[in-house]
Amino acid sequence: MSVLDKIILNKKKEIKISKSIKSINLIKKSFFFNKEVISLKKFLVERSGVISEFKRKSPSKPSINLNADINKVVLGYEEANSSAISILTDNLFFGGTREDITSLREKITIPILRKDFIIDEYQVFESKSLGADAILLIASCLSVNDVEKLSSLAKSLGLETILEVHSKEELKYLNENIDIVGVNNRNLTLFKTDINNSINLSKHIPKRFFKISESGISSLNHIIKLKKCGYKGFLIGENFMKSDNPSRACKNFINLIK
């Protein structure tokens, strides 16, 4: 069983428990559910284009920054001119929690992307109630019909949707409800990264879609190459989080690419 298979299996168990604790009707009564959504696409254009990610660990790196102070790091990310914040909410494999989003929503003014393995409509409603502005749908975890259904629901709730793809074949998952195409440079089976994945896929992504590159981005040269291919956003996590001071690492990188 691959790591991705293990993650999805565990996610199904988590969702079942969550549904038994809190119904969708109750979720709709949450404080943030009717909050006005901040446009991720708009902020990618108006600010640096960098989506700075907060994550404590990953399946390939069990200790990226386990003791990082999320408030200090994320507030520093915003001050560094990040366009948005990506927050991993998977606990078992990435060390995140749903409370990581709710604890920050009123402290920052830029969009929050909930990054998780979303496979059920329940999680879309939940994302809105947490205070997220956008969600990530991973093509390799879903069917074409799943993506259509989940992205349609997200749009009806005002959430923007990133469809994450890893290959040309996964572009068939695109539909009118998708706001952004995110090309992941990390192979979710081998967990190896190569930004050439974004470069090679760029010419196959329909021009009407806003596109971002995810993972493995660590230098000015990477940004230059990706911008030449039409990428307007860059999701960066580990390159910042592995530092003793993620906020400073973020600020230095964004100053470098101005």
C-alpha cells in the first residue's frame, strides 16, 4: 500500500468520526461559515505570488519543524508580502489541525488555503466553517465526477478551488468550477520533487486557467523559469519551514524575487 493509499484510508476514518460528532447543519451555524471569502487569485496578482505554507512534518520528512509557533510564523509570512497562506490540516501525516485555521483567520488579512486530502462533501462545508478561502482538490485521489461535484459545491459556498495535477492525463479533471490549476512537482508515490514537471505540463494547461506551481521551489532561478511558462503563483512550504526562522526565510526569498 502506497503512502497516498494509507492517507486516504485514514482520511475516510476521520471523516466518519467527524460526521458522527458534528452534522452539516451544525457546521452551517459555525462562526466563520457566512464570512466573506477573500479571493486567492486576486491576491496572487496583487502581491508577491508566493503562497507560503505552514506544515510541521510530512510522510517523507517526519520532523520538518514540529515545534514551530504557528502564530509567529504565519503573521511573519503575511508581513513578508505573501499572497496567501497554505495550512496543512491533516494531523496524522502532516501534524496539522483544523484549529490551525480558525486560530488564525481573524489575525491575518490574506487568503487561507486549506490543504488536505478532500474526498467528501462534508470536508468542503467544514473548510468554509473553519474560515478557509480556498480548498485543494488532488486529482490523483479523486474521480472526474468527484472533482466536478466537490468543486461545484465549493463554488456555491464562495470558496475558490485549486485542482492539483501531477500529469497531463489528470488535466481531464478540469471543469468550469476550477479557479486555479496547481501543478505539483512532488510525486505522491515516491515523494521526489522536480520543477520540470511544472515546466513540461505548462503548455498543456488551457490558457483560460490561472496556474500555480507547487513544491520543490527553492531559488530565484526556479521562479524565473516558472514565470516564463506562465505561472503566476508559487506554493512554497518546506523551503521556509525547515529554517530556524521560517518568517525570515520567507521574507528573504520574496525580496529576492521582486
